[in-house]
Amino acid sequence: MRSFLHSIPAALYKKIILGKPEHEIRSLQGRMLARIIQYANSKVPHYRANPLRDIRHIDGLGQLPITHKEAMRAEPMSFVSAEFGQGELARILTSGSTGEPMALYYSKEEAVYSYSLGHFHFLENGFGPLDTLMHIKIAPGHIGLARKWGLYRFALGSTEMREGELLQLIRSCGATMADSYPSKLALLAVRNASESRPLRLRCAFSHSETLTPAMRRCIETSFQCPVRNLYGLNEMGWVGWECPNGSMHVHPDSAIVEIVDDEGNALPLGKKGNIIITSLWRHSMPFIRYWTGDTASLGEKCGCGRGGQVLENLEGRCNDYITLPSGRLVPGITLIRCLKAIPSVLQFQIIQQKDLHVDVVIVPSGAMGDADYVQIADGMNAVLQEQLQISIKTADRIRPGAGGKHRYILSKCPGGPAQSGGAGS
């Protein structure tokens, strides 16, 4: 685990930028954008062959072509900077939660910067020198405290551990904060609420999946602490974080976010659409106007005083579909929104079998009555506009999918688009 103290100078610099007037932030972004375009045109094979226009202001971003994941997945090395020799870059694969893994390349300096972005979120939400933060992640390689002494301590836990074991580990490490997938934090919260002496935290951080209102309520009630949601992608690290006021702030010196319709046209403030991101710090593998597959809207400036863009109504990508008897495909996101609106549903998974039968597995936030089952079935059929055979059952837990992330939609229909993903890093 890299020393947290190394991230403090970068965090102080970020606080200075966030306090600048909006016109100064936009001017800084314009200069950084011009540099990344110039670099890509001179160092990256794809952009050497297809040079980008010389844009020096963020308002001109719409003049550049949109980059889609399929193109980068097909020829990843054409998007890698020729400045780096063989062995100089770390290669990682995305979790493949959208069906196909994608190869990504990071320099050592970029990896350090990505860590500092994550640490900044914790500092902004009260992580102090005497706190211990528990990271609950996939296969951490080490369980327990990363350092027994010192300031800003971290501990590691695994998502494969049962909730009772994790609670015991959090207590033994003296952790005051925790971060993990919201699906795991919610299950941990349910177990914690059943304890004779429930654990209390100062803050919980969720990421990599969509945080539903029911999950947020469950975690906050059980641990008696606020939940702060983080937004990021494997492709370009952390993009945004929730401040104590609950607004999702975009790192202004790290990314520029655009919200567009399905044809790529810019949408006004408050209008929900597709997220396109330009990374301002990824040089080894630049991401310029990258179509993320996630959706959100741009919001008004937050009352906390921090500058830069604010994201609202953030939802992770959902690339799986439900197949109807007529052959029509319905994006899974429509059903996800339907179930997320039901207070008694803490966690869920929709599985469509080869014969089109739909199984809905529910982890309830409390007791479920007949009215809840009727509301779920009627709500789904109203969205689908065709009758499907739907079976609903409850469970204590739902097994995570690729990379440890929770998958809302699983389609086993032949020929259907593959598997859902989540906003995450």
C-alpha cells in the first residue's frame, strides 16, 4: 500500500483549483486539453493516422470525433503512446462485466496519480490522521492492517469474506471508515443491524456499481454514518466524488465531462444523457471524448463552494437486454429503474432464461408482503408492455459477477446482447 502522506501535496493543489472562479477552471482545462491533443497527434499511432483538430477551449470539444470502446478494444496498441518502450507500462484487463475484457496500459507515474485521486476523496470527507480506512476489495493479497503504526492507516478485507468475518476484522483493525461495492456494503449493513452491539463508522464510501436509494438508506441507518459515492472507470481512474453536501463533483484538472444524446449532440444542464469523458492526465493511453456507456445529467454549482462540473442522476451502463415474445429487445436499464423505486428491495438480479422466462431474485430490506410482489410483477410488465412469465423469490445474498461487481441483468437468451456492467473503477 503506497503511503497516504505522498498524496497530501496533490490533495492541497486540488483544493486550490477547486476554489478558483469558474472562468479560471475552464481556462486551465482548455490549456490541458490543447496539450493532450498535441501529445496524442504526435505520439499515439491512431491519432497520427487520424489527427485531431487543434482545440484550445473546452467549448470546441464537440468538433472532435467520439471514441468508442469497440475501436480501442479491437486495436489497443494503436491507442498507446509510442513514447513508452516495451516493459515500461503496466497492462491490466477490465473486469469484462460488459461481456469482453479490454486491455489498458498505465505508466508508473499515472498509477501513482490515480492513487492520489482516491486518497483525495477520503480527505475531502473527513479522513483524518488518526483514522483507519478499511478497503474491502477482490483478492487483496493481504488481510488486516497494511501498517500497524503511523498516521492515515489503511486495512484490507476481501469481498469473498462472509459479513460476520468482515465485521470482526473491521473491529479488530479499529477501522473508522470503509469503502467497497455498494452491494457488499449493503449486505454488511444488514448483518451489522442484527448484531447485539452494532458497529458504528464515521463514513462509508461506495463505488464501481450503481448505489440505489435503498442501499444508501440501509448502510447509513446501520452504521449511523453518511455514504459517499465515488465515480470512476478502469480506463481513466477516478472521475468524481460526493462532497459532504451530497453533490457529485468532477475533478476539474483530471477530466472534462460531456452529456450527449444517442446521436452525440450536447444536452443542456439538467437533461439526462450519455456520459462522454476526456481525460486530461492519461498520456500513455489517451482517452479523448470517450463514450463510457454510463448516463447522468450536469447539475448546478454546489452550495459547498467547490468549482467545476457537478453530476446528477448517475447510473452505470447496462448493456444487457430483456427479449420479449415479439422479438423486441428492451434495455435492462428500464427494469433496473423500476425495481430501484421499490423501498422494500435492497438488492436484486433479473435473470432471463432461454425460454424467455424471467426470474427475479430479491434481497429485501425488510419483510416483504404480497403487495410488494404484485408491485414488482405489475411494474415490470407495465414497462415491458408485453406479458412475460415472471417468478419472484427472495434470497439472503446474490453472488457477485465478473470482477466482484454485482450484475443486475443476466440474459441467457441466444443472440441477445451480453451482460450488464456498472459505473466503476
